[in-house]
Amino acid sequence: MPPESQISTASASQGRRFAIRLALFYSTSFGLLGTHLPFFPVWLKAVGIDPGWIGIICAVPAVTRFTSLPFVTAAAERRHALRAGMIISAFAAALGFALLGTQHQPIPVLLLYVVTCGFWTPLVPLADAYALRGIARYGLSYGPLRLWGSVAFIICALGCGLAVDVIAARALIWVIASLATLSAFTGLLLRPLDDVRRKTAVAQGGKRLLRDANFVAIIVSAALIQCSHVAYYTFASINWQAHGLGGLTIAALWALGVFAEIIVFAVSPRLSLHPWLLVVIGGVSAVVRWSVTANEPQLVLLAIVQLGHGLTFGLTQIGVMNLLVHHVPSHQMARGQGYYAATAGLLSSTTSIISGAIYARYGEGLYYVMAAMAGTGAFVMWSMRHRLTAQPQSAASGG
């Protein structure tokens, strides 16, 4: 039998390889998102699709998050094929984006995009479930792994923005498809994790996640806080431009938020607060952030508020992922991520629709509604704090 020190060294080495490959996959996956989110609508417009159809097509990802996504994550979990599910989803999405580049009519584009998003939107929840299993196995931290996704998002968004001045807008789909293909091939590098089938056979008869009040509180609270960002994502640039801010200033404000998020992810292993408290701090910070934003702050104050994105988004994300590690069994992690993504997707799409009507009538007053959402999320988490502290469940356990 090898000495314990050798086993420890081997495990640490495996953990480093796991972390490096997962960080690379996060980078390519969020790099794809960094090109798709700002520039896919630009491509749609460039190929002649009218604004009405663009709105319908761009709503597809939010719809698939609460329709097809939970079924994909559940299927990957039932078949004990989390890594395989990620790889299949990534390659199918890459093929879908490539086929989209051959279509210029709204109905074929819509139908192809529905199929593509059916595979693509489960990818991040599957990756997070895979990450949390590896984190539990190797004793790693989520934040330092996830931050590479945020870094890649900024780099690819800026890079694609520069490319827009060089290449025809009709060619943007090929940039998106290329990054999707790169993401798929990096998925092949991911290390297989233990098959938990034998370990969790007895636990399959346990209560379902959606009957677990702790789990429901976690995903509802986090979804409320994260979806309070909908007004920011949708109307911030429009509103800032209406107040006379230039494109470079607007880009800098967005970058400030993402840089703050990266810093929070980087320092997260040093945070000693309980995960539920991190979520509460994130929610309360969002209340402050949106309340200040609603009052048309001067540029200096607005820049300071933008740094709050590290708390409102980053700290909430760190908190909820750590809560899921401790309160969801490993063999149900993919299903748990699917339920969380579905809840956030349903709330996000509903909020987006309602936000348009509120913004049209009340302008920046919309941010008060977002503050109320975030405050509700923080309250839900605060009200469950004793249960979440007293009843942790190891993700590595069978239930």
C-alpha cells in the first residue's frame, strides 16, 4: 500500500489538473457568451431580419432555461453521464450555430435557434454541477475556477467589438460558431469523475429536491437577487446613452462591474462567512445599488455603484454555489443546477417582459422594483438561516 503522503500528493496533482481543465472550459464557454450576448442581435439585423422577429428570436434562450434545460440536466444525472452530457451539448450547440450561419430567413433561423439553445443553455448548469462535484472531491474553491469565465467574457466581448470594425456584420455568426467549436473541443479535456451510481443506489429513494424546503429557499432567494439585474442588463446602456454618456464611457462602466466580479471570485476562498450570509449581503447590496441607480447618480457615484456588481452578482453566486455543495447530494447536483437555472430563467423572462412596460412609463423608477426583488430574496435567505446553518448535507454523501 502506498504511503499516505504519496496518496495525498497524487490527489493534489489530480485536483490541479481538474482545476486547470475546468478553468479552460469555463473560459471558452463564457468567451462564447461574451460574443453571443452583445453581437448575435447585430448579426440578425445584418442578415435582414426585422426587429419584431429579432425580439422573438432573442427570447428563446430564456424560454429554454425553464422548458428543455431541466430535462437535459436530469437526463445527464440519471445516466451518470455529466461529463458526456457537457460534451454532447457543446458539440450540438457548435453545430447549431454553424447551421445558423447558412440561414437568413426568420422562421428557419428561429427553428434552428430553438434546437441550438435546447442543447446550449444547459451547458453552464451542467458545468457548475460538474464543478461542484469536483470541488467536493478535491477540496477546491468555486470562485477561483469560475473567475476565468468572467475574464474570458470581457476579452471576447472586447475582441469581437473590435472585429466588428474590421469584418462584415454578416460574418459575426462565424466568430460565434468558432468559439462554440473551441468550447466543445476543450470539453474533451475534462477529467472523468467517479461514477456515483454504486455509492448512491440506496439514496435514490430519498425525498425529491423540490420537497426540500432548504433547497427551494436557496434557489428562490438566489433567483430573486440575480434576476433583479434584469433591468440593468436590458436598459442600463439605453438609459446611460439617453443621459448623454458616450459609448466608451458606457463600455467602461460595464467593465467595472465585471472586474469587481472577478476580484470577488478571486478572493472568495478567504471569505469565512457562512454561505447564507454571503447571499444576504449580496441581496442587501443589490437593494442599495438599484436604489441609488434609480436616482440618476452622477458619473463618479455611478462608477462606484457599478463596482457593487462584485457583491450583487459575484457574492450571491459564490454563496449559492457553496450552499448547493452542502445541501444537495452529489448524485443530484445536475438536477439541482437544472432546477436553479429553470427558476431563474422563468423569473428572468417574466421580469424582462414586465420591465419593458414599467420602464416605458416610469423610466429609472424601474430600479425600485428591482430593489424590491433583491430585498425579497435577501429576506427569504435570512428567514431560513437557522435551518441552513443547522442542517448541512455533504454533497459527497449519498443523501
